[in-house]
Amino acid sequence: MLILFDVDATLITTSRTGIQAMGLAGRAAFGDTFDEHRVEYAGRLDPLIIADLLSAHAQPVSPETVEAFRAGYRDHLSRLVVEPGMARPCPGIVELLDAIETDGGFTLGLLTGNYPDTGAIKLRAAGIDPDRFPITVWGCDSPHDPPAREHLPAVGFTRFRERFGREVSPEQVLIVGDTPHDVSCARAHGCRVLAVGTGSFGTEHMPDADGFFDDLSRTEEVLDWIRTTLAQPLR
Ligand SMILES: [Mg+2]
């Protein structure tokens, strides 16, 4: 069984330094009128966020312009996110990851809108080793154009097969996330989904989730929910 965690506002908070870094990268490239608040961030893929930021400022969107913006974003993020107090795990995450590993019945994974380099920078800044997740699916991993989060669970199934030499069926996959995008990408593939209220969305925004916790700090309760839910037939 595979548990795929979203990163921002699910595993960790980075005190919005990611958005701040997007703004600094944009102003460095395009001048002081660049406004990073013109686009949506929560639960979206970084390649789409950057494309939207470029479009919103009348800049061409091409692999080259996206790559240049991404490099500036990475430089600013690397500096901002390691400042004291900026990055930290969400409540109970360290204990939950430890408990899942100890249980032994689950494979840990990531399914996130972040690029691999900046996603790893954020996780390390929050004290979480990205290497503890054998399966990783990043925001640039969609095989389709335009990319969408809904494409990513299938990439996770493939990576699981490549790594372990056996299939994982969708109902044996749990996606954990803080936004309606996390819920819809799970639903698109018949995966289970646990929504968590550590971002900007409450249970009322994610009615299609199999479960909702305000945060993941009640380790045993969360782990019991995971075991029970993955053992049940699909509803
Ligand atoms: Mg998130």
C-alpha cells in the first residue's frame, strides 16, 4: 500500500516563502510592477503557476522562459526558506511518518506540485529528509501538455511498479492533501484520499474526501484511520 503526501500545508509550512520567492524572481526579471498575487497557488503545479505568472505580466511562455523563472525562484527560495522559523513540519507529521515507517505495511511517497529541486529544498529546511520517500511524483512529472495534477497519480503507480516490480492497485493508494486539487486528483484515479485542514480549506471544501482531520497530530487515530480505510472495499 502506498501513501502519497502533498508537501505544502500538508507535510510542512514554509511561511509563504515560496510565493515570496516567486515575487522576488519576477521583480528581478521584469521590474517592480511584477505582482505575484495575481495567480492562484494552493494545490497547483509549479509549471502552471509560473506559466500563469508570465502570462499575467504579458511575458511569453516557453520552455526557456519558464526555466529562467524557475532558476530565479530557486535562488530566492534557497535563501528565504532557511531563515530561522520559516520552515517547519505541520503538527504531528514527524511522528506520523515515523509511525507509518514503523508499521511496515506502507510505502511512503510524495505527490506534489513542487519541482523536485525546490520541493527538496523546502522539505530539508523543515527538517524532513526527502530521501525517506521511495516514491516521488513532482509537479513537472505529468506526461501530458498542458500538465495537470490529475495526471500525477498514474505516474506514482508506474514508479511503484518500476521500483518494486509489482503493481499497486488504485484502491491501495492513499493521497493525503490540503486542497480540493488533492482530492480531485485522487478521485480521478480511484485512489483513497485523506484531506487535512492545515492549509486554507476546511472539510466543507473537500466533501469528496474519504476522511478529514483538522491536522495529523493524533498519530494513533490517523494511523488507525489509514489502516481501516485501506482495508475497506471502495465505496
Ligand atoms: Mg498543499
